[in-house]
Amino acid sequence: MTNFISVQLKKASEVDLAKPLCKFIQQSYPGAEAQAEHCRAAEELSRLRKSALGRPLDKHESALETLLRYYDQLCSIEPKFPFSENQVCVTFTWKDAFDKGSLFGGSAKLALASLGYEKTCVLFNCGALASQIAAEQNLDNDEGLKAAAKHYQVERLTASAYEFRTILSALNREPTVDISPDTVGTLSLIMLAQAQEVFFLKATRDKMKDGIIAKLANQAADYYGDAYKQCQYKDTLPKYFYFQEVFPVLAAKHCIMQANAEYHQSILAKQQKKFGEEIGRLQVSNFVVADVKSRILTSSYVNVSKDLVDKINRALAAAKKDNDFIYHDRVPDLKDLESIGKASLVKSTPVVVPLSQKFTDLFEKMVPLQVQQSVSVYNQRKADLVNRSIAQMREATNLANGVLASLNLPAAIEDVSGDTVPQSILNKSKSVIEQGGIQTVDQLIKDLPELLQRNKEILDESLRLLDEEETTDNDLRTKFKERWQRTPSNELYKSLRAEGANYHSIMNKAMQADGQVKERYQSHRDTIALLCKPEAELNAAIPSANPAKTLQGNEVVNVLRTLLSSLDEVKKEREQLENDLKSVNFDMTSKFLTALAQDGAINEEAISVTELDRIYGSYTQKVQESLKKQEELLKNIQNAHQDFSKMKQSNNESNLREEVLKNLAIANDNFVELVANLKEGTKFYNELTEILLKFQNKCSDIVFARKTERDELLKDLQQSIAREPSAPSIPLPTYQTTSAGGSKPAASTPTPAPRTMVGTKPQPPARPPPPVISEASSSSSASAPAGAPAAPAAAPVPAPGASAPAGSTAPSQAQGPPYPTYPGYPGYCQMPMPMGYNPYMYGQYNLPYAPSPMYQTPGQAPYPPPQQPGYPFPQQPYYPQQ
């Protein structure tokens, strides 16, 4: 009985997903085992895409299953990979499903660096392939009917439109016609209408009650009518709808389903002894079918069942005969017929992920991006807490060392001979020599500028790549203006430039810190060098003084020794506490995953603060206790030292010796701190190098992606420019350049005589300009007497949706579903069947569309073909490729 409409598949360009995904995995996941597993999953995803999109698909359930699995994988990786132009940049290019291209270029296409765009196009293909599978079903058995109804009802096409509408609003780009909301909305209406028709066929096959069948058919006719009106109202639909089978099929099917509804309702009227209503409905049904067959060669679009026509004719003849001879029931006017009810058995099935029953998440063990970000913020909070605690302890230790050095402790209570080096100074000297002494500091200071210069070069090269690409983008934007439709580079690189500025600021602060370290080293270099001398030279450099043997057994000295011993224990405990703080490790991934599963979102701040307090609360309390204990010890040490100073005999030699010992103790503390600072600086620059290399890779990746996108866009622009009609400039003859008064044009430059070139071929004369048809000439040709040669008409065939010319009988606005004209039946009108699309047109009707130029009515002036530029030798100039 019928042909079903199926949707064309979109074609995708080849994309290697494995390479960018593996690069992101290697940058984001430190574990080698996790990297290998995730990279294998990325390669499997790339193979799945090639299987789903890289080859023609059969109209079979297995091919649809492959598409559905790929779409499910896209949904699963969306929260785990940051697909964007400045992070994981992958450009997806898709061609328009309905645009077949032209002689001068390929079909329309759109390229976007958006995973949502890829999902939209894949979902569109899922719906399109489902429509093709449904159209191939055998409707002579129940299995085929069920499969067709199922595939027509899945609302994948509409879902793709709604999803893509959100993407376009964020990217500020226009879609191709096939995935525009108007197109997919119309396609969804058509699919629902066809699903309803399938239920009508099944009800007819199962011989259900005629009242139910009539309502099913009437609902199908209503759906087809809505789709028909949608095609009339929307002038943005693809030309495929008008120049192929869609538009006439919708018109014919609407009428055929209406005829079926009237026929089965007539049977119900006969069962209810309403013989006049039976005849009236059969007359409507018969006229609708006859009108369809008379207006269109239905075998090209919809096969009107001969069985249906015969049934209607036989039933109408029998009903008239019985009514004329037996019942004599009055045949009501069409306006008095009650409307047939409607029964809809179809509904749009929403898209629920996963769509595939065989779906297995390839990246199941990879945490979502939201969890990764939460873990990253938590790690930063943890690092701040640990660093703050360690900084407090180190600052307290430096303060204690400074206080002891200023009091010359413990050297003051150990120096009892007055002519030997105190043991504490010897221990400090030995420690400095073991660490390399002054040579270690010199080498570390020498290495810093080289490391800094390396980092500056990496950062400058990264920003240079961005600058060059942005300059190229600005030049092309200035050249092509509104044609250059892509995100400006200066907007796209804002985050990268902010990141680069942050690195610049970090290096400037590091340079300032390096300067302070060098200045401090220069002020203490001589004392540190003295501390590196052998014991004999060190002893000779320290002034001698009279011994203070009377203080050896003094109570004050014993108290000082006890206090200093307690302070040393505090320092040792603090070192162990620092190691404990650094060694604490707690993975918050499970916590955040649980919160995401329960609440659908992660309150990172609340969870992190609670966990940090639970894990590090005891350690922070120990840090505060250590600081408080040191404060009390230093206070007692200072008081005891005052008593010790009063009891100690004072002379110039003793003061000078004590001053040198103080400087040596300070030099030791400065050496330890300088070495620690320089090593931290070296480590900082090395770590910064790794970060800057990742930043450079990020910049080079986005620049490469932008270059690929730029080349693709340039290619499209060249093709679009080549498709534009080229109009060569033809010089006007001299007589046309003369003014109306007959005078020659002013300031005319004399043209030199042509030079004879030896060996050149004779050139053909210039092509004459195309004829210009004005409105006046058109009107004059229209009013020409009979027999005069008709001027060639230059009016093009109006596009669908365009207003009809004056004098046309086409309606001025979109019409409702076509109904046949029947006397006395209000609401029915002449059905404007789209004969402009029928290659075997016959008869003349008042059509809203111009007839095909290939098949005009006999006796009518032929439609001239559109003007095509000729190509005499040599060829005319064309638009050069940019």
C-alpha cells in the first residue's frame, strides 16, 4: 500500500581520538599502570568510532547497535575528559545529510571542537538508521510490524535537536540544515505519523473493530497533515523535502489515511443501520482516492491499493442500490457528518542512556572530571595546611637558633679553657665540611641562573606560538570579515595567557628570592669559609682569653645545660613531627565519588574541611604545643644567661672571643638555611620546567588544532567562493560611453594600437554580455500579438516558501492539509498536490509551485534553462583560491 520515508545518514570525517586522549591521560594520571589501562581504552574507543562512522552501515540491527554503543561511550567519557578548544581539543567534522554538493565543491559541513556536537550527530544517525531499518521491514507479518513501530517511536532525532540547540547557544555557531531544530522536528512528526500508520496496518491485519480502525486511520491522517503543514510553514527545511519524495508523500498519505478512516466508519454506520451516513462517508472516501489518483502518478510516491479502491466502489454501489430500493434513507450533507474520533497508539520514546543493551564502560576505572577537580582542590588545601604547620615549626626553630647564637650558647658554657675551640663549634664545622662547605653553596648559586633561563625560554616559546596563531587569525578575520566564523583566538587564549602571566609572576618572585639569598650569602661568606677550615686554623683564628674555671660547677651553668638539652629535644621532636606531616596520605577519591553518587554534586569545601580536621587535627595540636613549650624554654634560658653573665669575669679578650664564637654559630645557621633554600630553589625550577613543558604542549596542541581548523575553514571558503557565479567585466562599446548630447566622454585616455606579437595564436572575440530582461520587456512580450515570437522568459522557478508572483492562484500563506473539493462540504478545498515534483505531470491545475521547466504544457512557451557561463578558449577568469 505504501512507501515509508527514511532519513539520510550524516557522514563524518576521520578523527583519531586515541592520540589526544592518551596525551591527557599521561599528563593527568601519574601511575604507569593506570596510564596503560586508560590508553588501551582510548584506542578501543577510537576503533569503535571507526567501526560506527568510518564505513557504510547496513540497514540492520547490528549496525544500529554499534552506533548506540559509540553514543553511550561518548556519554560516559563526557564528564571524564575536558573536551574544549583549549584543553582536549578534538575537531569533529560532519557533512550535511541532505546536501549533495555541487560541481564546484563538496556538500555543506560544519566542524566544531565540541564533544556535544559529536554526540548530536551520532544521535541523529541513530535515528536516521532506525528509520531506514523500519522502512525495510516486512509488514506482512507481526514481527515486521512490531519492529517498524518500535524504531519509528524512538525520539532520537528530536533529542539530537534539543541537545544541539544548547551547544550552539554556547558556541555561537549556525548548524547545518539537517540538524536544525526545524528539520529534526519535522522528521520526528513524520516518524510518529508512520508509526501510527503501522498500528493501523496491524489493526487491519488483525481484523479489529471497524470503529477502532477508523480512529487509528483518522489519527494517522492528522499526523500526516501536521507534518505537511510543518513543511509549508518552515522555509528553512532542506531542499530534499521539496524536490524528492517527502512533500508529495505527506500530501498523498494524508488523503489515503482519511479515505481509510471514512471507509471503516461507513462500515460502522451500516452496522448501526445508518444507511444514509454510510453512503455519505463512502462518497467522501471514493472522491478522496479518485482525486489523489487523478492529481499525481501515485506509483512514483505512494501505491494506492487497488483493493482499497475496489472495496470502496463495491461498497458504495451496494449501499446506493440497497438504499434506493429498500431503505430510502436520506443521505446527509457532508457538513452534517459527525467527525471521526481519534485514537493515538504512538508516543515519542525519550532517550535514556545507555541506549545499548550491550554497553560496557571502557573508562569505568577513570574518575569523573568533577571528582578530579575536587581531589585537586582538596590536595591544594592539604598542602596549604601542611606547609603552614611546617613553616611555623621552621620559623620557631630559626628563632631559637638565633636566640642561642646571640647568647653564644652553648659555646659560652663549654669554653672553660679559653684557648681551645668549643666542642659545639667543632661539631658545626664538621657538619659544614661534610655538606661540601663553601663550594656547595657556590655551585648551587651558579646553577640557578641557568635553570631560570631555561624556564624563561620555554615560557617565551609557548607564548610566541599563541601570538603567531592569533596574528594569523586576526589577519584572516579582517580579510574575510563575517565569513570567518570561528571563535576568535584572543578570546580562546584568555585562560592560557592568564596561566602564562601567572608563570611570569612566579618567576619574578623567584628571581627576587634568589637575589635575597645571594645578598645574604655574600654577607656571611667569610665566616662560613672560616668555619670550613681545619681545627688548627680555626683555633688560631679565634682569640684566646683567660679561663673561667670557677664557673664549671656553678648551679647557673647546670641550669643552662638542662634548658639547652630540653630545647634540643623539642627540635628533634619537631623534625619527627614534620616528617609525620609529610608522610600522611589519604585518597579522597572514594569520598567524592560517594558524594557524587548520592547527591549528584560535590560540596568539596565541606567534605575537605571535615576530612582535613579529622586527619590532621592531632598533628596541628602537637605543633601548637611544641611552639608553646619552646617559648617557655627560651624565656628561662634568657633569664639564666643573665645570671651567668653577671657571674662571669668580663675583659676585652673574653668579649672579643665571645663575639667570634657568636659569629661562627650564626655562620653555621646561615649555611644550613642557605643550602636548604638553594636546594629548594633548584627543586622548584626543575618542577617548574616540567609544568612549563606541559603548558608548552598544551599551547602547541591548541595551535595545531586551530591550524587544522583554519585550513579546513579556508578550504570551505574557497569552495563557496568558487561556487559563486563569476561575472567577468566586459568593456562597454564606445558608443555606449558617449553622452546623450553626442559629445565624447571627458578626459578619455587614447588607447594605443595593438602590437603584433610574433608567434601568438589569434584570440577569439570576447563573449557578448548576457541579455538583460527588464520588467518592461516582460510586459511587452506578454502583450505581443498572437503568432509573434515569444521572448524568452528569465523568471526562475520560485523556491519553496517564496511568495508567488502576481496573477498566480497559489495561496498567499501556508495552507492546511489538502482536502478534496466536494459540493456542500464546508472546510474542504481544492487539494494543491505538488505536481511540480512529478516528472510525469499531465493536466493543468492551479498549483502553488511553478511547473518543472522540463515538462511544460503543450502550447506554452518553454522555460529557458538557467544561464550558465560558457568556457570559450581561453577560459574566463575565476575567483582565485585564497
